[in-house]
Amino acid sequence: MLYIGFTRETARVLQIHHTEGFERMTYLEVVFSYGSLPGENELRAIDSMREVYGIQRVRFNEKERTVRVLFDASRMKQDAVAKMLRQAGVDVREPMALA
């Protein structure tokens, strides 16, 4: 919820529900190990994937060689996320336990 105050003197507050009229989404995060670091073409494919499929965030950790993905679990499962990353050209391996 977002609260907006009119002035300090007034106690009135306007309440805006930013999720009103939308279905609830359940976000999950999954971490996969990967083989080789993706190049420019792969990153472009991942960016377009985010816009379409309910992927909220994709973060690569080069030092640990992992990719962390936040996704809408009401639209897809972890296996589908891995498949999309592979189709984008990322050398995705097995999922890792979140710490």
C-alpha cells in the first residue's frame, strides 16, 4: 500500500491499492549453477524472456557461477524456468539449495 499525505496539518491520508483488480501472484526464487558465462546474445534473450513470461529478476554471480531467478510461480514451475534459460543459451546445470 502507498500512503500519500496532503499536508502536515491534515490527518487525511489517501490510500492507493496498487494490486486492486489484479490476480495475486506468488513469487519464488531459484538458483542454478551454470557452466560458461552467457554472452551478449544470451543476455538479450533473457531480457526479452523477463518481459513475457513472469520472470521478475535474473542475477548472475560470476564468482560462484550461479544464476538467481525470481519468477511468478502461479504461471510456471522451476523446470520451466531452467528450460527457458537453456533456450536462451545459458548453460544451466542443476538447481541449488537457497541459503
